[in-house]
Amino acid sequence: MELKQITDTVYYISNPTNVGVIKDGKTVILIDSGIDDDVGRRILRILDSEGMYPKAIINTHSHADHCSANAYIKEKTGAIIYASEIEAEIIQHPYLEPFLLFSGANPIEDLRNKFLMAKPSPVDHIIKNDEKKLIFDEIELDIIPLPGHSPNQIGIKIDGILFCADSVFSKDVLNRHKIPYCADMDKQRETLNLLRDSNYKFYVPSHAEPTNSIADVVNANLETANSIERYILEALSNRKTTEQVLKAVCDRYSLEVKTAQQYYLINTGIMAHLSSLHKRGVLKLDIRENALCWQKT
């Protein structure tokens, strides 16, 4: 982990999940916090070495690698925690994440790990959907809706710099995981198109290298989404269940699913595509022999 400067007031801490650092006078505001107390401890050590003291954390969304260090940092500093509607509920009640992954049933133990079930923390300020700005002592931050990867993900803009969370993944991440997690594919496409058409001076994604031009990464994410959709439609040359579609797409990618966690994350991604195709009238579903099946219209 290393503190890297972008402007006089804007920094980020490089990490598997990048953490934003924005100066507000003698204090700083963090964009996300990290996956566990150890990451939180290291963040505070880095900030302390630079004479920086966090007074707030803005969570872009509720996934564990973005909010699990909230509680540790708040305990040590009293930082005020901000999060958007829906995401705030999961941050405060992390059981909801594996609960939803497991179809709303009590989740198996394999899904109750630090990667899927964050350490709970209070949310002091819930960012309403119509809230466009957060005003602090000396700075003003713009809230940019970036839904898709999660229901109500947000980005934070200051001085032409956009912290854009998990709206995009690096080409390396896409190549490694093949089928990225997504809650709403229609919203995800809207977000990707928004980013492709944007002209911010600098972009700080959570899982890609910060850059002054995001078009190449956006196009890679769009192509991944398009490829998954093509493979689903290829698989549905005849009627298939959801599990059969998932297997066909994984086989097409030569992707071997080895854990329950991997299965349920991929399943959500596939379901997001099926939902989108159904909404657009490309697919229909019916129940045959006690199984829910998909087919082309």
C-alpha cells in the first residue's frame, strides 16, 4: 500500500481495492476503507505518517472489500460514515449480502466469509437518491450515480477527478474472472456508456490503474458483457434451465468453478444477463417438469 498524489488535495492509496484520500483543510475524507481491520490499520499508519487525519469515509457501495475497515477506522478516529440508500442497509447489516446471494435463504457457511460478509459498521449519513453534493468544511464533492455492479453504487467527483468504484474492472481482472459480478446489467451498460462519453480529467477505479482516459477499459468491460450475452444466446439454441445456461457459458470460457462462493457470484452475473434479455423481450421463461427454463422468443 502506498499513498499516491494526484493534485494538491486529491490522493489515493494503491491497494487491491484503491482507497481515495481527499484533503479538507487539516483533515481528509476517505473514499472506501478496505476489506478488514488490518487494511484499516495500514491506512491509518500511512495517513499518520503524512500528518493526515480522517474525519469521514464515503462508501461507494456495500461490498466487503470497500467497507469492512469502516468500523476499525471509526473506532480509532471517530470518522463519520456516508453511504447511499440500499447500500447503507447492507453495510449496517452485512448478513444481507450472502442472504441475497443464496436466494433469500439462510446462507451456507461457505458464503459467510470476509469477502462476502463485511464487518458491520454504522452509517451516520445516508445519501439520498436525489442528493447531488456533499459539503464539508472547505470542499464540495459531487455524487455521481454509477449503478449496475451493485444496486446503488456511487462515484465521487472533485476537481474533475472521478473515483468510479467498481463501475469498471481492469483487463487483467476481466481475463482472470471471465464473468464479473453484476446486479443489474441494464444499469451497468448505462453506467459504462456514461463513462465512455465522459470527459473527466482523471479516473480512479477501485480495481484498475488510475488513468486520464478510461475509454479503453470501458470498451473492454462492454465487450466482456457482449461476449457473455452472445454465449448465453448460443447456449439457448434450445430450452435450458438457469444452471444449464451457467454451465454452458462457463464451458465456453473453459472456466472451472471450484467453490460455492465462485458459483454464486457467477450465478448472479448470469442471472443479471438473463434478466436483461428477458426485459428486452429477447428471452422468455416457462416452467417445465418443475424446472424454470429459458428460451429465445
